[in-house]
Amino acid sequence: MDDLVEGSRLLDILGNRNRRRIIELLRQKPCFVTEISDTLVLSPKAVIDHLQLMERESILACETDDRRRKYYYLENDILIDVSLKQLRVPGEVAGNEDKKNERLNNSIAMLGRMIRAHDQILTNLEQVNHDIETRMADIARNHKDIFSSEREFTIIIALSHQSLTIEELHEVSHLPQDELLVLLKQFERAGIVKRTKNQFTLRGVHAE
């Protein structure tokens, strides 16, 4: 019974596509929150929620580097063997073999379409990443008084996904909260960021 409960619990965790994507990414190497967010195009807050859930389940663990940045890695990998077993119905006629072959051909054709769509998405994603890097370089070159290091862009990228509190920004950027407040006030004076109650929003991105 314990094995059954454990299997059901793990299947519930893996039932979320983004958690499966995070696990696949961490199989390749340990990552910071920002790396996972940028690579999988997910909001930092969503990434943190998934990471914390899987950390509680002892699937992931985290450590802090010498720059006080928290990175995550797989503590226990998940190996689940799931397969389909066809149950033949007594009295099945031979003509069902043709139907089975037709289903197989349709499935293979669908797989081909999905792979081609996947390849196109990757191509588009590479172009978007290139455009983002070009735009960041342009901003850094033309606004050196505001964007003097990678720290500023870390905050801007995090807020591009959604509004965040100072605590959430600290979790994503690993910058000390006092340093974050200085940078956010600088962004507010420049008209880049606005503060509503306890949340910070990138101007124009979340406007109704």
C-alpha cells in the first residue's frame, strides 16, 4: 500500500508539465531560479512555487554559492515505468488488425506533425532569445546611468513576467533587500517601475 501511495503522489507531481520540464532541465545541470525561468520561459514566481513543492517532496535540494545565490539540483530522480497493455476481447474479428494498423499510422503521422511543430518553436525561441539579448545590449549601451551591471537587468527580467513583492524579488535575484530597494527607487525615478502597495510592476507591461 505504501508503494501505491508513493507512486500516486509522484504521479500527481509529474502530472504538471512545467514540473516535468524543470526536472528534465535539472537532469542536465544545477540551475538558479533565473536560469530556469529564462530557459523555460516561465515566471520566476511560478518557478519558485514548483521548486518549493518538489523540495518538500525531497525530489530537489538547493545550495547557496559564494555569492549567496541559491541553486537547485536533483536530490532524487524519479523513475516510473508506465505502459499500456491491450486487452483483447473474445471473438475479435481479423478486420480489427486493419483498424489497429490505421490507428498506428495516424499516431505516427501525428507524432511527425508534433516534432515539426516542436522544431519550429525551438527555432522561434532562438530568434526571440537573440532579440532579447540585442535589446538588452542596446539598453545597456544607451542608458549606462541606469543599467550599469547585470543586477539591474535581473530585476527588469523578473518584473517582465509579473508584479512581485520585495521578498519575491529577493528570492529570484538573490540580491540583498536593501540593495534591491535602492535599485527599485532608481527605477521609480526613471519611470520604469511603479509601486502599488507592496508590489512592484514594470510600467506598461501589466497595464489593463
